[in-house]
Amino acid sequence: MSQLATQYLGLKLKNPLIVSSSGLTNSVEKIEKAERAGAGAVVLKSVFEEQINYEAAAYQEVSNTNAESFDYLQGYVAANNLDNYLKLISDSKKNVNIPVIASIHCFSDKRWIDFAKNFEEAGADALELNVYIQPMGRNISGTDIEKKYLNLVKKVTKKVSIPVSVKLSNQFTNLVNITDKLYGVGAKGVVLFNRFYEPDIDINKMKMSSFDVFSNPEDLRFALRWAAIISDEVKEIDIAASTGVHNADSAIKMILAGADAVQLCSVLYKKGVSHIREMLEQMEIWMAKQGYDSIKNFKGNMSYKSIKHPELYQRSQFMKYFSNYE
Ligand SMILES: Cc1cc2nc3c(=O)[nH]c(=O)nc-3n(C[C@H](O)[C@H](O)[C@H](O)COP(=O)(O)O)c2cc1C
């Protein structure tokens, strides 16, 4: 067994580097390529709840999306039907030995949930729910929105027997509390965090524009803080750190903070999937230098409660940090 071997969602991984849900995992060929590059697992590109639900009427019933995005969605749905997705799962499972995690982009607890079992039957080793409910509306409280997440996850975990993880937004008031509640309704893991489309305005063309879709290495620290805190506060749940992991050092930091696995996306678009191999080699070099012969020897060694000054993960340090600059 390799010294990088680990477990995530109860699945045996030959190493903790997982290819994130994205265009990098939308075909069997790409998934085989990820395996050859050394990936410990893959999360397939998300299928949208609307693709599962698809019937215009059903869709309109559960969404308040505008006409333009509805048109886009119809085109998307036409090109990506559910059967193709189920075939992607089963063909991937036939062709690779690493765990294949299916991903569903969802926001309602409506009829799509009846199909959740199909992913399991197609051979998925786990389900990652990319849930996002836009927290807006004058009369909707944070608690109301959290209830929706919990209902949705509870319904899914009741339908399937494979492990379910939830890819979280970083916009919860208390990430520890929501993680604990997700664990309570059956989630086995959380992915910290999802990355969203962020609107911008081009003031010269008077048009909407959007921010760079890819993360930068500096984007790592929000997830680092919460991996460190959640791994101690909700020990029962597994954590996959995602966002800003671009090299071996960042992956090591996430594991030191307490993550069970690390998901990679932007860096693989920028440097190619073969970058996984390089990261694994560098992780092994670091482990040898530090005298660690397995992941569990250092996982969580720098978590919130493991360090001498846990407040360094807390906001109170903010003041101190800025007061160094007059
Ligand atoms: C081009 C692109 C496509 C993505 N598609 C999906 C998707 O289908 N489902 C999903 O859950 N996340 C998707 N993501 C988000 C990534 O899985 C990942 O969570 C995010 O990019 C943060 O990780 P990174 O910093 O390594 O890029 C996508 C990201 C990119 C850049």
C-alpha cells in the first residue's frame, strides 16, 4: 500500500488528490487520463437537477429563472440528457479502478430525488451534491434556507445507500453548525467549498461581465481555515478541501489542517492533468523529509485544536494582523 493511501467517504483512495467536478471529468477518456496521471478519485461533471427533472413545466414550477437562462438551459438539457450521464458513470466504472463520484447540481427537494438511486445503480461510488440556494428574499431567513438544504440532503440520503457528500457554499453564517446538521441528516462528507460565477460590470461597454472562472493559489486560505475548524468540531464528517489548491504545498497544508482529501480543478486546467503526478511526487518528498510514512501521521496535525494558539484560525487575529501596518 502506498504511503499516500487514505480514505474519503469510506472509500479507499490510493492518494488524497481528487479531480474536481468540471469539464475535466465529462468523458471516459478524460477520466482514464486522470487515473493515468495518478488521481486518487474523480468527481464527474455535475448533472443539473433540471436535466433529471426535465419537462419544461416541471422546471418552471421549481425555478424562478429568467427567460434567457431558461433558453440556455433548454439547449444544455438537449445536449446532455440523463441517460448519457448514467452511461458516463457505468462506462467510467468499467474502465478505471479509482472511485467515481457522481455530482448533482441541485436546489430543490422535488422529483429529481426519485432518480437519485439511478446513480447508485449505474455504479457511482458516492454522490456529491452541489447544492446552492440563492440566499435572497426579504422574508426568507437563514434558518429557512438551511432547512431547505437539510430537507434535500435528508431525502437523498434516504434514497441511496452510497455515501453522500455536500459541496458547500462558503456563505453560511455558522459553517460548523450547518456541517453538524448535514451530518445529522446522513451526509458523510462536505466539500469546502464550491466556487461560483461572480457577476461584474464592464463600465465602458455598459454590459455585464464575469470574473475569471479559475481560482488562484491565494484563494486557498478560506477553505484552509474551515478545514481546520470543522475537522475538529464535527469529527465524524469527512472533508474534501477545494478552492485554490494549486501545488503539493497547498495539498499538504489542507491535510495538515484536517482535510481527508483535496480536490483539484483550476490548476489542472492551467497546467494539465499530468500535474497530479508532480504534486504526488512532491508530497512524497515532503513526507520523507518530515519523517511521515502515511497520511494519517500528519492529517490534522495543524488543525484548530492541535495548535498551541487556536485563535490563529479565528478572526480575532485580524486586528493584530492589520495593526502591523501604520
Ligand atoms: C471550468 C469549470 C467547470 C466547473 N464545473 C463544475 C461542475 O460541473 N460542478 C461542480 O460542482 N463544480 C464545478 N466547478 C467547480 C470546481 O469543481 C471547483 O470546486 C472550483 O473550481 C474550486 O476549485 P479550484 O480552486 O481547484 O478550481 C467547475 C469549475 C471550473 C473552473
